[in-house]
Amino acid sequence: MWADVESLVSLLLLTLLEPQGSDPGEPKKYDPTFKGPIYNRGCTDIVCCILFIICILGYVAVGILAWSQGDPRKVIYPTDSRGQFCGQAGTPLETKPLLFYFNIMKCASPMVLLEFQCPTTQMCVEKCPDKFMTLLKAYTNKEDFKYYKNFCKEGLEGLTVTQILSSGLCPAMLTPSKPFTRRCFPALGQKKGGEITVGNNSKFDDGEGNIRDAKDLVAGVKNATVVIEARQVAMKIFEDYTQSWYWILIGLVIAMLISLLFIVLLRFLAGIMVWVMIVMVILVIGYGIFHCSMEYVSLKSEAGSNVTLKDLGFQTDFSVYLHIRQTWLAFIIILAIVEVIIILLLIFLRNRILIAIALIKEASRAIGYVMSALFYPLFTFALLSIVIAYWAVTAVFLSTSNQPIYKVFNETACDHSRKICEPANFSTSSMKAECPDSKCLFAFYGGETVYHKYLIGLQFYNVFLFFWCANFVTALGQMTLAGAFASYYWALVKPDDMPAFPIFSSLGRSLRYHTGSLAFGSLILSIIQIIRVLLEYIDHKLQGTQNKCTKFLLCCLKCCFWCLEKFIKFINRNAYIMVAIYGKNFCTSAKDAFFLLMRNMIRVAVLDKVTDFLLFLGKLLIVGLVGIFAFFFFSGRVKAFENTAPNLHYYWVPILTVVVGSYLIAHGFFSVYAMCVDTLFLCFLEDLERNDGSAERPYLMSDRLLKVLNKKNKPEPAE
């Protein structure tokens, strides 16, 4: 679906950018020496190649610098007021993995807690407190005080309660708490009447002689219950994966086999397969409408089924939505719209589908000669995995390469409040003397060195190089496949005139001669993508403070750059095909591809894009078949699989995983097919312009394409 949207956007931009009344370039003149991809070629866009290599070396240097300065433990372990990591292996705090806050009510929200800026003493503990207790009462009972010491600092011997509290060695009170995100938060609850409780009590003693309501703790643990529920859902999802992972793998293997079978069948039965595929998609969507209608009718008599989705709100148990009639009504409307769109497209484009089928048959034949192309996406996936892993690791080390910063926290007025301090000599410093009740506590990670000042710039460089490298890998795959399939099209005698290993030959040619062109096209796309990221960042930062004019401006900018990105992707893809064939630089190839498409606008709009739509229907069919099978298997709707299917908390977890995985697998196979179609299409347009069907300049397209276009090659004159 998104492929069709991108294609329409690209075509619209092509039309808008064409100057009225201008000549869209000159057709290629006949060259008797042209026999397909040029083998004697030179390096292109050398300057951009050198720039790319320098940036890669700089990227490696940034990674080494980040790995030498960063410390991922800052992400893994919470940090106490002394800057020590709770639960770190090999340290005295190894058995104390949880962070405890002396006075949770001083914390504004969990976001403040996660940023280590809560103005209260924090210490590492083995377990969170599980009972109400005040220091005043615990001090009078030996056993209670022994328990209380687990949440106090050292050096309590011989001190009175007043001295302990004034020195900040112990919290004034303990409340029942639960751990989440390795931190202890009050165990808040709610009674039927909406009354807030903590440890099943609505009131508690704050340790200073005051009886307070449990709702006073809400400000310190705002959204804590949501996080707890989310964590419980995450644990259930994890358990579902452990119970169903092998069935998920089986589903993905089935999707891969169906995709392979689909590609093989297209080679021999392209026409029949396309029409069968269209009919099956219509039937599958029709069955979905029928099933949703039956569910909608069956819920008519069920109590509470008429509740609207707006009134229901967000629920962590997603199966609740399946008991609401409005959910099934939404499914019916969406599927009906998709069904109507597909049927209308078939009615108005039925004649053009025949031409698209001929192009698909030709692509199937090309893939038959270059079968290794089907497995090339695995190589692209491996390279992208390396790029993503390097970016993620570098980002983590960069974000954890700051130094611990300590600041002065106090309860009364103090001129040194929130100033940076040194915990080692704070007790004897002038700050402590002027503010006796102040404390020097760990605040956050930061730094004042040159490295820390430019840390944001390094993160930006990391993100930009991630986009550039990822786009480069994708471009390399497109040019490699284009070169392999172009060698098939322009071969006069197939496969004798083709290279022995078209994929490896094209890959070596692309890397040896056109690394600069690949880097150039990827750089343009990366600049646009990084601008889009910056616009999203600005929009997020200004959320809630921007007026309608600013919102409208940002919305327009985001829309424009989205369209520009789709247009550049469309131009880049065709430019890489021209580079693979002629070996020219990126700009020349992009210009040639642009004008070639402009001279054949109708064919581009009808033939190539109808083919893309049919390939999209193929992916939709594969995902639909595997998704329906997964639904009936994991939901237990079929009695034959009732005892075989695993017991799950949320059966939609493996279903969704199989559906997404099936789409990615099908997309991997069909992306090769789509690249083959695009390459053959450009070669087909070049063939029409270079040749005229005469004995001296015969068409190199297949007999089927000649027949569909009502063209033919003239026989050589008899001697």
C-alpha cells in the first residue's frame, strides 16, 4: 500500500516539476556497439567517495572515543546519592540491586526519579520495605530497629532519634513499597469508592507526628501504577513468546516457502497466478468482512458490548476490545473500503493488467536466470544489522560517557542551593557551614570538558552517519540487482551472453567503480531524512507551547519533506539503474532517468505502477493466508488444533509477530521482483528509443512484449 502511495507522490512531483512546453531530453541514439551494461567504465563521483571514506573513518573514531569514555552500567544500574551503582557485580552493593528514596513525597514525578534529580537521599537496598514504620516507634523496639537499619546509612550507634534525623542517616518513615525499574515506590492501590490506599491503608504516619492521606504520595509516584501494569503486560508477552516461539518460527518458515513457491509459479503461470491472486485477495477480504459481520451480530445480545471505544479508553488486555461491537464495525468499514478500491481499480485498469502480466512474466524469466538474486536480501539484511548494531552501541556509550555531577540539596533557604559540590569534602566546606541542613547528593551525569560540551554534536553525527550508511547499503543492493537484471535484458542470446555469476559481477562492479555515486545518492537522501528528524524533534519540544500558526507551519514542512523524500527515493532508484547500465556519474544518470521517464509518462503511470500494485497484492495474499492460519491456530477456534496450540495470555502476540514477520519475508522476496521489474522497464523504454525493429536495429525485448505492444522485428533481407 505504501509503495503505491510513494509511487503516486513521485509521479505527481515529476509532473509538477516538468516545465510547461519544455523538451524532456533527447532520446538515446542508436549505438551499434551497445550490448548492455558497459564493462569498460571508470570510477564515478570520486570526490563523494573520498568524503564518504573520511566520514566512515571519523565514525569509527567516534565509536572508539565513545567506547573509551562511556559506561553502559549507568543505563543498567540505578545510582545512589554517592554515585555508586546498585546491584553491580563484584562490588559491595552486588546484593543490593534496588534504589530506595528517603522521602518519596519530595519527588515530583517518576520522570524526575529516572533523571536522578529527586531532592532526597537515595541509597541501595536489598529489598523494598513491606510495612509501615516510623523511626520514632522503631527506635523503641530492638527487632523493629534492626529491620529499620536496612534502610539507613552507617554510623547510628549511640545517636538519638533527633540526631539521626538531623544528620540525615535514616528516613523519618517507611511505607510498603514495590520495586519497578529497580526502584522502590509506594505500593499504591485504590478502593471501590476511588479512595487511594498505600499498603491497604488510606492514612499513614509521616514520622514527624502528622497523620497524612495516602493520596499525598500520588505526586511522588505519578503514573507509577501505569508503569507497573505495562511491566506486567510486558512480562506476559515475554512468557507468551517463550511458549510459542517455535510455532512462530514454523509460521515464518511457511511464509518463506509460500513466497518461494509464489515466485517459482509466477515464472510458469504468471497470467493465471495474477488473476488467481486477485480473486483470492478479494475472497479473503470478503471472508474477513463476513466473519466480522458475524461477530458484530453475535455481540448484539451480550451485555456491555455497546460501549464505545472512546468510553472504554486504553486497556492493557487487548482482548477486551474484541467484545465491543464498535471494534468489529470498524473492521467491517476498513475491509469494505479496501475491497471497493481493489474492485474499482480492476474495472478501470483491466486492459493495462495484460501488459503488466507480460512484464511480470519477463521478470519471472529473468529471475529464473539469476536465481541467486532471491537470496541477495539476506546479504543486505546482514549489512543493515551491522549498521544498526554499530549505531545503537555507539549511541549507548555516548549517552553514558558523562561524569557524575553532585549538587547541594536543602529544605530551607540557602544561597548555595542546586550548586555543584564535592561529596568528599562537603562536610568541612563553607557551603555546609552556611547551610547546616544541606546535603551534597548525586544529581545527574554531565561534564564541563570539551568532549562533554560537544557530546550533542557527536550524537547528531552518529545519527547522520547511521542514515547515510543504511541508505548506502540499500542503494548498493538496488544497483547490484539492477546490473544483474540489465545484463539479462540486453543479452542477445540468453544465457550465453550473460556473465557466469551476474550478481557477483554486478556487486564487484558497483563497489569498484560506483561507490562515489552510491554515496552521493545516499547523502542527498540522508540530509532530507535528518531534516525530518529535526522537525519531529522541534515539534516534540514545542508540544503544548506552540500556537496554531506554528503548528500549521511545522505540519506543512513535515509534509513537504515527506514528499521530497519519496521523490528522491524514486529518482535515486532509477538513477542507480542507469549507473549500473551505462557507468556514468550520479547526476548524469539521474537526469537521463528523469527525462526517460518524462518521455514515457503514460507508460510509467499505467504499466509500471500497475505492476507494483499487483506485486503488493501478492504480498497481501501471502500475509493474509499465513495470518488466517495463525489466527485459527493460536486462538483455538479450530478443534483440531485446540490441544496442540500453546496456552497464552494474549494469543494476538504470536499472531501479530507471524503477520509482521511474514510481511517482511514476502517484502524481501518481492523487493527483488520489484527491482527486476523496474530495471526491465527502464531497459524496455531504452530499447524502444534505441531500436526500431529493423534488421540492423532489432528490438531486444521478448516476443511476448513485442506482441503486447503490437511491434515486431523485421526479418533480415535474403541475400
